[in-house]
Amino acid sequence: MSDHQAWARKIIQRWDPAYLPRWEVFDSVLHSLQDKEKICLDLGSGFNGAIEEQVCFRLKIHSDLILPVQSSSSTIPFIQINIYDLPFKSTSIDVILLRFVVEHLAAPDRAFAEIRRILKPDGLVLILTTNITSPFIMFPKLFPYALRKKIMYLLFKVEDKDVFPTYHRLNHKARIEKLTPDFRIREWRYLQDANWNRKGIFLLFFSWHLLTRWLHLEFLRTNFITVLYKSRNTPCHSEDLPPGRSGMTLLH
């Protein structure tokens, strides 16, 4: 444990021992979904996928649009794919992970049409993303994209190559709810990130977490996590059964 982390943990223990960083909440929810009989696809995983060896599924797949720059020692297979044209058979996947992906979707309806197609009935989608209702997310969008990238580097040391355009076209609960009848919300929780790598940023964000808790304004936190399930009574669309796809194998 780093000195910064130990310092932050003391503050957390003093003011809100129940607080968990967003990645710990994500891991906890993911572990609650694991099943030795199911297939889990991590969309947009990069080199740092969420489904490592300690998470138990029958088959785990990392995937992203761009090949990871940094090699991974993971034994989990990686596939380079486009979220708008997923190379999987219809109703072949049990669990799909979208960790900081949906904010980058220029055409979320197209992406979720593909997700709906490959997901089994009662299949689950675990989403962790930014919350456009939060002033920390909303206000930076007023600045040019190039300036936002510089701010990300100054505040969080995020390299330019790791900052991608954001659209936030699905980053509000009302917009997620519009995915019905294909998907229903099973779980929902607003989260406040409090990165402890920089003490000033940690104090700002953790104070915001406390303030939104005390004032019951959790919907103003910077992130949300949700679990969606694919409704069994979702009507069958023509693209669900493309010519030549029997559904007997996972990939086309």
C-alpha cells in the first residue's frame, strides 16, 4: 500500500468507513455475477481487462477496437473487434462488461442492437461509466476536446494516447431506461471516484462524496454502475438470425 493510499484510507475510515472506490464496487458486482457455466465478454478491455484469473466463468474473452499497446501476461484470449459489428453468434454470450466504454459510443443504439443480438435471454450487461448529471463531468464538456485532454493529463497523468473522444449519449439514467423493452435495470448505484494518487484531487472528490451523501444528492456523483438484463420477451428482430449463422458455435 502506497503512502498516499494509506493516508486516504485513514480519512475514509474517519469520515465514511462504508465508502468503496469505484473499481472495488465494480469488482464486487462482477464477482456476484460469476458462474462456471457462463461465457463473459469484456468489451473495450484494452490490456487491463476486468476478468482476470480470479473471476470464474466457463469462458472469458477480452476485446477492444485497438490492439493493446502494452502486452498482457493474461492467459485470457483477446479479440480485436468493432462494437458495432460483433463477430459472435446470436444469443451466444451470458455476461457482457462495459467498463468506461458507453461514454465513447457515437451511436449507442447501434452498439446495443449488437449487444442485444449476441446476448442470451436473461443475459446480463454490467456497465461502469461517467454520469453526465455530475457537474464534474458536465462542465468540462464546455471546453474544447484538446483542452480536456490536457486537463486529464495535468490532473490524473492520463497520457494523450489513452484519452478518446466522449459523447455521453447514454450517460444518464433516463437514457439507460430508454433501452427498454430490450433491457431492464436490475441494479443501479451512483458512485463517487476519489483517486488518491493526488491528495488535492482526493480531498475534492471525497468531500463531494460526503456532501452528496449528507444532502441526499447521490445522482450528482461522477459515476454510476448498473446491471441490465435482457428481457426474455424481447421480440425477435431479423438481424438476430442472419443467414448462415446456426448459433452452434461462438464466433461467426
